[in-house]
Amino acid sequence: MGDAALPKPRILLAFYREFPASFYEDIRSRFPDAEITPYTVELGKRIPGDLVRQSTIIVTLSNLPAPEDAKHIKFIHFFSAGLDKVINDPILTDSDVPVTTSSGIHGPPIAEWTVLNWLVASRNYNITYENQKKHIWGRNEEYAHGIQDHVGKKVGILGYGSIGRQIARVAISLGATVYAYTASPKPTPASRRDPHYTIPGTGDADGILPTSWHHGTSRASLHKFLSLGLDHIVVSLPLTPQTTHLLGAEEFAVLSANKNPRHRNPYLTNISRGKVIDQDALIASLEKGELSGAALDVADPEPLPSDHPLWDAPNVQISPHVSALGEEYFVRSFDIVRENLERVRSGVPLINEYKRGRGY
């Protein structure tokens, strides 16, 4: 990473729109010894070399420098947790400039979005909402059919990263039990710790919340996990060649075949990427009733065309990739920048550093 000394960090903030003045005031108060340079640029456009050469740190969503201009850059920080949209950029493939992500800041808003959708579905909230608009005071029987709470329900989380860990924390507060699934084994307390940035007071940094841990990369290991009698399956995985269409017709059938007979059919939540799920198979499973419903913050493709059949699939709740949004988002992302500035100065490894070759 070059010389660890950063007497006056020069942070270039490259983004597709202007932030409000209050945001810049807040950031400058958090980095009193740094020079902050905003640069408004169209999404995906290359950052001009003269701006890059005047900077030591770049904070961005999808705008990157040319590798030859960035050899002196201490690190590039992304506002996103996943880098699938820039994974083939020369900065990631042909350079060794350190790259960090905002993994760890998404947990609270996405966990709230997840539970919001669970409760909308399980409490038949849409009936209440529609009746209120019509000024109708409905009968108890209209609201009560099929309602179940979450005490004793089983929540399986595919990908137990920072988002999955906060979902686990909130699910357990509802009375559910949590089962974690990861690609690699996590047999020891040390291996179950979350190495990424965590917002204080959130998540499951020590990995102590799951009732049991499961792992594997084969269909057999995945199907064994899906056979636990899960009421919810939460998809919280990075998109990689290995996770593309990880869940399809076979997996939905396994979930349904092993459901608790006293509970509603399993409910799917996807807050990762649309391509992790075989979308045609999902629609078919919803139509057959194998799944009781699905909450989808992502789709394939995005934006989802207005005439796509997913919109009208039974009991599906769709939002346009907004589950992580909130006024706290960008400030929290800069908290990671601040942490990594201190790490550069101390000569210790960066937190949330992208590992080239893994895809995350």
C-alpha cells in the first residue's frame, strides 16, 4: 500500500449526484485533517487522471481510475457491499490497489425490510391496508384466517455475513430459531467470528446466535440444509458463478416436502442478487403453492420489465433494490473509510478488503 504515513489524506468522492451541504459538513467534521473533493460524474465513467493523481483515497459507487493513474492510491472504497458490477474492471483484474467495501452497514435497514415483509405476509396486513383506504371496519374472520406469529419458527440463512447476522438477531427477538449455512466449514468459535465491519450493537460478531451451523458447496449439502423443516429461507449470498441459480425447482421442492405440517409453507426472502434464484422456477413454485410467498428486493433483470410475470406471481412482494436505503447509509460507509485510514497509518490490514480471485 506504499508509505503508511498520511499527514493529509486527500479523499476524492466520486458519485453520480451531489450530496446535500449538510452531508459534506458532517463528513468534513469526521475528517478534520483531510481534504475532501466531491466529483459528480455519470455512473460507470472513468475518473480523469488529473483528479486521481491529486488524491490518495477514492470513495465511489462505480467510478474507477485507470490502473496506471492509481498506483499511489492507498485504497479505493466502495459504497456497495458487492462488487459484481465492477468485477471485470482493470482496477480489480490488473492492479493491486487495495479495494474495500461497505459490507457491514447494510444489516440494520435490510433486517428491518426483511421483518417488515415477513409481518406484512404473516399478519395479512394487505387486508387491513386496503380496508382502511375504503373506510371498512372488517370482521375478525376476514383478518384472522391463516395468521401465525414467529415464535418457534425456523429461519435458515444462506450466507451468514453481516446482513444475515443482523437478520438472525431480529428473527430471534421474534421467538424464531436460526440456522446458518456457509460455503466453508465454521467448526470453531474463532472461525464463526465476523471479520468485517460491524455497526456497534448490531449483528452477531461472535457467531453465537444460530442453533446450528451448516456448510458445503454441493447440491447434496444444500438440500440437507433445506430439509431442516425451515419456515423461512433467507438468501444473503454474494453473486458468483457458484451461486448463480443456486435455488431452483429442486430446492423449492425440498423445502416444501420437509415443511412443518402445522406451519404455513416456507417463505423465501432474497436480498442478495436476482440471479442467485432461478426466477422462472420461483414463479412456478409460488403458483403451485410450494412456497407460501416471497419477499424480493432484487430481480433478474433489473429494472424488472412492467410486463414480467414475476409481478403477478401469488403472494410475492417486490421492491426495487431499496432494502438498504436510509439516511444513515453514506455516513456509515464513511465510518469504514475512517477506520481504514487509521489502519493505513498503523500499518495493519484493512477491514472489508476485497480479496482478488474470490469475487467478494
